[in-house]
Amino acid sequence: MFCFRWDCQWRAPDQPFVFRLADGRPRKKSPMRPMHSSRSRSEPTTPANMPSLRQLEFAFEQFATRVVERHDPVVGQALRLPSPMIATEAVALQLQRCAVDVETKARQLLCSLGAKRIATELRVEWNSRLRTAAGRADYGQKLISLNPRLVEHPSEVDRTLRHELAHILAQFREKRRRRISPHGPEWQQACRDLGIADEKRCHTLPFPAKHYARRYIYRCPNCRRGFARVRKIKRTVACLACCRAHNGGDFDVRFRLKLLTV
């Protein structure tokens, strides 16, 4: 039997491949980290046998555990708080759905009173910037803003809507497009048409109020009546009573309010 040199090399077992450095020395292999934890599932969870990133969560769960004492043995219940972002979005979605229902009702009331043209432009929203006011009506923007705190008083939502809707309806009925008194006879007639004949100009809801000093005093040069304000009036205003008595309710520069003290 013949033995050739290339035949012996071909049949020889393959040598494992070794990475070598530039100087010819074999490179040492780094130890492999285990992919899975060797801890048993039945082993109890303690800070000593868990990663550092999980220890913070474990400590929070232990801190948030609520213990309720009763006549029976003590019971521990893990307290899971909802995410603030999720809670805020849920409340906003609930208010948005309620605003759609209120807006639909407001448009139906206007259509029933012959104000169909303005009913298509009317919008109703919940305004979180309202603090003490239950609602606000803006005829120029065709917008009614409601205080979100009205949700705590469900029976007052409809009444407040009709109150603010009366402002829109009263100004819409004014043919001369003059500025009417906010709670004058025109508004009172609109309230009667909307089914709230005994409506007052101010609500009595327990909304938290902040009181500020009225530093600015304005006086009418004709009737000498004083008007105290918290902020300085930026536009030109006149005494409404004198304008009605001497100029048919239109603006008259003779009755322009003058600032007394600052």
C-alpha cells in the first residue's frame, strides 16, 4: 500500500483555527457571559439575586405596598398608580365627548328660537382657565366656554349653558348691532325664552375664588358714579346709564370714564 505525502495530509484531522496576534502569539479568548440567568424560578426574589436595574422597581413596589388593618389578620395590597399622562388624556376625552353633546343641545335650542343662522356657527368648549366664572359667552367668536368644575355639579351644566346662550341670543336679536347690557332686559327676555326666567346674573357654586384689591377707580363726569377695577381699562369706555339716558344707549364721549387714583 502506497502512502503519498498529500494523501496523508488530506486524511489528517483538521486542526482548530486559532486567531493569532501580529507577533504570532495566539489570542486569548474572553469568557462568554451566560445568556440566561441561572436563578431558579422557584427562588424567592430578593435584592441580592436580581440585577441593579430591577432593584429600583422592587424597592418602589415594596414602598407602594398598602397595608390595611382590619379585625382579621393584616392584608397587604400592592398599590399600582396610573400614569399621569393616561389619566389626563382620559379626563380630556371625557370632557370632549361632553362638549359635543352640549354643543348639539345648544344648536337645537337656537334653531327652536329662530336663530338658525348663528346656530351653525356656534361652538362650545371646556376652558380650564376659568376659575371663578361658571361660563363665558363671546358673540364675536360665536363661542361659549364652560368651566370644567361644572362636571362636579351635573345639574348646573344645562342651566349654565342656557345662561351663556342667552347672551348670544340677546345680541343676535339686536338689529342695530349695538352693544347691549350684559344682563339687561334683552338678556332677561332671552332667559325667559330659554326656560330660565328666574336666572340670576351670578352663580352660587362653591368655586374657590381669589380676591384682589381694586386699585383703579373710574368716575363718570356726569353722574359722578364710581367704578372700581382690579386692572386698568385699556379701551375707551363710558357710563352706560348716562349713555342710555342722554344718547339712546350709544357711546358718547361726554360720559367717558376718567381714572381717579392709581
